[in-house]
Amino acid sequence: MPNNENSGILIYAQLTREEYIHTVFFELLDKAKDLSQKLGGVDVNAVFISRNGLINSFKESFQNMGVNKVYYFEDDNLKNYSTEYYSKLIVDLVGVIKPEILLIGATNQGRDLAPRIAASLGTGLTADCIDLDINEKGQLAATRPTFGGQLMATILCKNYPQMATVRPNVFKVHSVDDKVETEFVSCPVNISYVKNSVELLEFKKTVETLINDLDSAEIIVAGGKGLKNQKGFELLKRFADSIGGTVAATRGAIEMGLAPASIQVGQTGKTVHPKIYIACGISGAVQHTVGMTGSEHIIAINNDENAPIFEIADTGIVGDFFDVVPEYLETNT
């Protein structure tokens, strides 16, 4: 059963630089509703931090998605993310409303914000989770990879709030109309005495960020160490271009200098769930597969018929990548 002094689930609704709510919030919200039912139907609430006047643009979205309460902080000093400001406000809010569970997306911002909040509250934090559940005692059971991705550990937090960060794209959003009469609570922005030690002067997107959008790709073509060299990745890109796919890579391939870290899929990279995932020259170590097992259809190309990747693949092709792909390109382009 839930702790008597703590109730409800609170989710941080992160804003992107383009002033959209990050999709990981909606993924967490969907999962939180399942957790709520296992806790007897507790409220699922959100905390929203932005510049002045922005909350009005999102009220309908919060209502349609079934958020019970939205606690919002608005101030022009909050336009750009600040570890000091944002953590102070959320810590103060938690002290007042005492949520049982606090969930934050494991984005770059979330990975910076969550540890600061946990340390200030004196509670535990399970980071980079790939699953959440409620155990028989009513505790949050957060699952994450451990020992270099060789094992999955389910971790309990003995203090409140029970905190977890969850990687984007782990949970899918179900398009269900769950409209409620959301209560919007304006919270005081008490940050005048907080020292903001970092000032954002300029933000520039890299070419890689613009080109490689793995989060929304429907077809992903990933390469591993089996591609051997830069020519292998050039061939991989030709293959991906021919089928309208986006290129990805394993950590091993990146460590070999064959691809940039921005396109890594796996435990220390991105989690993806495209319609089609084509694994080329990838053995299938859990460090990589934890980031792509949610794909709708997995195709594996590997010259080792005993490679672990074939155990999770829907379609397997036993053959050398340097034979299979050129033959496909010659036949279909």
C-alpha cells in the first residue's frame, strides 16, 4: 500500500528549446496511469516550468491526456533551463505536495536535473530505467541495465518520493482520449536568492543533430563491428538511403571510429522503436539490443549463424554483409 504521508505520481513535463513538451513526458504519463491503478487510482500530476504566459498554450493538451493537476511555475528567468532554478522549484513543490513517486525523462536535461533533486531531498534515484512497475508491497520497482548491460536489475527506493528517470522511447504512447477537468495550480517562483552559476549565451544545433533523427525514424539501418571499416559504413549509408532509412551504430562501431556517438543505439545511446530495424554485422550483445528490442520488425544480417542477434530477429539472413547488401543494391537500384 502507498505510504500514508505520500500520495500521487508527479511527472516533470520538460519543454524543448522549440517550446514543445518533450515526447518523453507523454510516454511517462501513459505508464504512470498504469502504475496509478496498481496504487488504488492515485492522482497523476505534472510539474511545468516556463517563461511567462506559456502554460495557456498547453492547457488543452494536459486536459486531453488526463492529467489531474498541473503545478506550473512561470517567470521570464525560467525561459532557459537552469539546474539551480529548476531543481529548487521542484524540491520546494515536492516538500508541499509530497508525491509518492517522481518521474523524469532521461533526456540530457533530465539526467542533469534528477540527481540534483534527489540529493536535495535525501532520496534515492534509479536512473536510465527501461521499465517501471508496482510490486506486491506497493513500491515502485524500477528496472535498468547493470553490470555493463549484462544483467537487468529491479531496484526499490526506501525513501520518498521514489524517483526514477526513464529513457525516451521506452514506453509507447497509446492514442486514447482520456479528457479530464485538469486543475492548474500556479506556484510562487521563489528564486531571487538562488545563485544561477551558468548563463546560456548561444545554442547551435550540429549537422549531426539535424540529419540523424533516430527518435522518429520508421526504418533504421544499424551497423556493428562486423562492418570492419569506413567503407563498410559508406555501404551501409547507401543501403539506408536506398530504402529511406536512417543510419545507426553500435557502441563497438563507434569505438572503432566508424560512426559518431550521436547515432549510437543501446544502453549508453538511444532507445528506438522503428517499424523496421535492420541490424548489419551486429552480434546482438545485450548492451545494444536493450535499445532496439521494441522495434516492430527486426531483420538481422550476420555471417555467424549462432550470433545472439538471431534470437530476437523476426527475419534472419546468414551471410556476409559485403555480399548481401551489394547484391541487393545491384538488383533494386
